[in-house]
Amino acid sequence: MRLPFLNRQKEMERIEKSIRSESAELIVVYGRRRLGKTRLLRRVVNQNDIYFMADRSEKAIQLNAMAVEIGRIVPSFDQVEYSTWQALFSTLNSRVEKHLCLVLDEFPYLVQSAPELPSVIQKIVDSPDNMISLVLCGSSQRMMQGFVLDSSAPLYGRATEIVKIRPMKASWASKALGLRGISAVEAYSVWGGVPRYWELASRFPDLETAIKGLVFDPDGVLHNEPFGLLLDDMRGLAQSHSLLFLIANGHHRLSKISSRLGKNASSLTRPLTNLIELGYLKRELPFGESLKSTKRTLYMLIDPFLIFWYRFVQKNRSLLEQDLVDEVYAGFEKAFPLHVSGVWEELARNSVSALRIADISWKPAQRWWGKGKDGREMEIDVVAESFDGCHLLLGEAKWEQNSDLNSIKIKLMQNAENLPFVKDRKLTFAYWLKSIDKSSFPDSLIYLPNDIIVPPE
């Protein structure tokens, strides 16, 4: 089943505005695979635009294939054989009488067979007689960034629009899969914000059969998914793969990661930074701290699917290769609530700015951990400051059936009294819970899955 096109309105408007401009533009669209870049571009282009999907063929094959596509719009263009990209683009520019848009999807594949192509495009873009707006799109974030963001690259500073396609929010996953409440949170905890994963999962009757068929089965479409992602973005797999595995499985501090790998911590700084820049990792700091003020940095995976994969697939690959899918799934079922609880905490923090809790506008929420005023270690799931600086939000996120809210409230208020950074700000308390009867606690600010994952209209 093919899902309807969802969201991406902002990205569509930015791209469309540029390619419909009266002047020739250079638009760059990039993001990891399976986020819907190709489908997005196909919705933007019209019958007078030229769309070309590159592959890994040799340069001569690609030149001929593109000439054929151009020939659909420019009569007889494909009747000539082009030996170079310079010849093709020069001929195209001389043949068009009005502004034309050319989309080059999977642009990195073209460059792999023709490294001179970025320099050729630079000359086209810099020409005052250029009549061609170019859209360059690719899934290799490393290469796409290198083409336009590296100051030594030929196309550096030439792009008039750079659009990074990111994973979607949980509310869109809820809409795509037709799920609400607890089921929506659990599904998002597996598939994350990647539309193609939702589309694949929607073909199965439930989450269990989708996990078994798509991910746990050695022949499943997503069984080796992280390897494809890393191959797009990394020169080598081993180190990045190892870093993601360790971090997904609880090794969040640089000292622990380096110890497990048997490497000097300083040698891992660059690889970790690369994974952050590519959107796979984030650097988490306690609320109110900065990189200059604290060494309590934690490295965390961002994508729920990658967390899920490294916890439940990578650790069980030998068993899965022996077709022990049901046995692995039985173990997964026991550990799944703990996995979901981490995703639920992140959803709780992400919801703060949108909820307007206690009719107050809040800045983005963070976690806080550290020593209280009495010297004991503490942790609070949700901490946010109001935009006026007068209020502080403290919250707890629990993924358990029928939480004991009274106990949770007592502990949170005790921790609040022990916090070193409250100062004279007014405190607001809120609770993100899996399941509870709200009517029994009318004076408490309680948020359930249906409150924070609301499918868009």
C-alpha cells in the first residue's frame, strides 16, 4: 500500500519558489535515504521541467540517459551524442528559449562517475547567460554537504536554496499508520520519523508481524538498513557502526565509549562530531549547562529506529541468521517497554513548547542530572524555562500502566527543593504518563499519549 503524500509543505514551498523564479537558481536538496526526497521533488516539478534519476552507471550511459530525458522537453536533443557534461549543458543552454528547470536526483552517483561535474556546473551557474535552474538532490549527506558547504568546493556559495530533509514528527507517523495513543507511541518507538518505514509497516496487520517480517527476518527489507545508511555517508563502516552500537546500548559518556573500543578519547571526537552533523547522534547536556561549563556530556542516538535496531537486531544477529525470529521476538517483548520509555521521555520534552503548559510559553525542554544541594545525585526528566524567565517547569515522564501519581509527585517536589538552580523562579509541575484516570487528579497537569501525539488534520 502506498501512503498518501504527507506534510513537507514548508520544504515544497521553498523549492517551488526557487525553481519558479524568473532567474536561474541552484537548489540543493539532501537528507538520509527513505525520507521521501524523490517523491517530494516529483510533486514539485511540472510537465515542462526535466527530472533525471541518476544511478551508478558509467558516465557515457548517464550522458545518453539524460539526453533522452531532455529530449522529451527539447525536441531532437537526444539525436546528438554528447561525450562530456560540458557539451551537454552548453548545448542545452543554447537550445532553450526560456527559463528551464533540471532536477538531478541522486546527484552523488553522477559525480562518482564524473568527478569534474561540480566544476562544470559551477561554470554554468556563474555564466550570465545561464537559462537553467538546477536542483541537485542526494542521499549521501557527506557528499552533498561537501559539494556546497565545504569552502574549497566548486559550488560553495552558489546555492540560492539549501533544503535539508529531516525525519517527520511522531504526529505524522500516527496519521500515516492510523494509530492513536499508546499504539502510536509504540509504533513510533520502532519506525521513528521515516515515511518509507511507515509505508512498509502499513502492509502488515500489526506491529509484531511488521517487526518480524521487515526487520528480524534476515531477508526483511530493513534487516540491514543501518549498513545502507552508513555506506551513504561514511568512508568506512566499522568505527561508526561500533559507536552507534555502544551508544544505543547505554554507553553515553566518551570515557566509557573509548574504554570499550580500546581507543584514546581524543581520537573519537571527530567521528562522533561527524555522526552529530549527519543527524544520527546528539550531544546532550544537563539543563542550564553549556559545553564550556560542564564535562557531563552524554552522546545519544536521535532516531528511534536506529536505537531499536542496535538494541534488538545487532545484538541478536547470530540467532536471527538461524531463523530463530520468534525466540528473539519473545526476548524483545520483555525489553520493549524499557525501550519505549526512553522514546516517551524524548516525546515529552519535545512537546513542551507546543503544549503551552499552565498557559505559559516555554522554551525547549531538556533533561537535568547532577548533584543536588545536599550532594546526592538526582535526575529530572523534563526541565524548561519560560520565555519571560520567571517560571521553571519540572516534569516526570513514566511509561508504566496506571502510574502511582502521588508517589511521583512527592518525589518530584522533594527533588525540586534540592535543585541548585531554581533561584526565585516560580515552579510548575507536569507529568507525562502512559495511562491514568485524569479525573482522579483534577489539580495536576497530566499529559497522556493522545495529548501529545495528535494526528494532523
